[in-house]
Amino acid sequence: MTYLTLVDGVPSSTDTATMTTARILIVEDNANLAYGLRTGLEIEGYEVQVAEDGETGLERAKRWSPDLVMLDLMLPGMDGYRVLKALRESGSEIPVLILTARGEEADKVLGFRLGADDYVTKPCGVLELLARVGALLRRSRLADHRAPADAIEHFGTVEINPSSRTVTKEGTPVALSPKEFDLLLALVRRRGAVASRVELLREVWGHRVEVMTRTVDIHIAELRRKLEDDPSQPRHILTVWKAGYRLEP
């Protein structure tokens, strides 16, 4: 497997033919890694800019309006968590892929809680990273073209409005990250049927390879925390042993 440390040659991806105009902002203070990432993504046809610190990255994300942000966490000055928090608090729904050496589950939970769309730990295989970038861009563009007449969904005291991408519980708005919302909608539209982790990874994150991660589990835990009366004893977002998850109305 090829790894992203110092990238000398990057294999071509088959998924980016329709993504050639996409803009990607890399926020990374390691100059060698940033150069390798930029070179690899530009070979794939993306338009790329690099920011070497958090403040510059945040300012450029707001001014340049990229289609995706690739964000390191350990940055000088403003760290990646604060950059992500500031982006989401400003109302931005730009897909954010965290690329970091911090691989503890607590780091991932915090990243997803603040609104990250994907989380990749270094070192990472080049092909996997390109697949994740392509998947996030596809999901983002599909969401932009989604028909606005989607019917409102309900379970328990929760109401989901796909058109406005809003959720309320007992009439009170609940803030969900973009991927939390997509995951919730994927579950509720199955009408009680079980969805495996691999199915959810493919449907919500667009992964075509069966990358075994805790991504789905972490997002499910966040949905329970926000929407269940007792997250430790969920009534609606249920685990089906050795099968996956299902939503009980």
C-alpha cells in the first residue's frame, strides 16, 4: 500500500472525471506533506490552495469558498478544532475532512461532534484518501441538487424536514452536523429495516471500499445523545447485534 508521507507519485483515480472543477483547501502546517497532497490532488484535476495555519485556513475557507476542506488538527495558533467550530458556527456546510495523526476515539468523537464529515488518520493510503475526497464531493453535489419537495418524516417526538435539513424534538430545534442528518434520514427512510455499517458507509459517506472504521458508530452515538430521552437505553435508534442499526418509530 502507498502511504501519504512524502508523496513522489500518485496513482490515478477513476472517480474524479466529473470533479475536475472542484476546489479543495488544504490546511496543513507540514510543508512537505502539504506539497505532496497538493501535487496529488492537482494531478487528479482539482483546483487546490494551501493554508499553513488555522487563522489563514479559516479566512481562506470563507473568502475562496472551496468545495472541500482538508484540515489538520495540530496547527500553529488556531488549532483545527477551533477552525472547524468557527466554520460551522458561521453557517458553513462545506464538507470537512480531518486528516491528522491524532487517532484516539475521543479525538474522532470531538471532530464529528463539531461537524466534521470524515476523519482520516495519518499515515493514510493515497487511494483511500482520494476515494474519500471523491465521495464527499459526490455527496455534497447530490445534496445541492436534491429535490426540495421531500416529505417531512417523524419518529417519537422528533420531526425531520429534508427540504430545510432541520430537526426538532418536542418542537425544539436540534443541531445536527451534515453527516448526522444524512445518517438519520437514511435510517428513518428504511421504515424499520436494518442497515449494516457497510451499507451506511456507502450510502451516507459514499465509500465504495469496505473500510472498517468507527465512523458510523460514533455518529450513531451522537444521534442518540441528541435525540433519545435516555441515550444509554435508546428507544428509537437501535443496535441489531451483528447486523447493524435500525430506527424504531
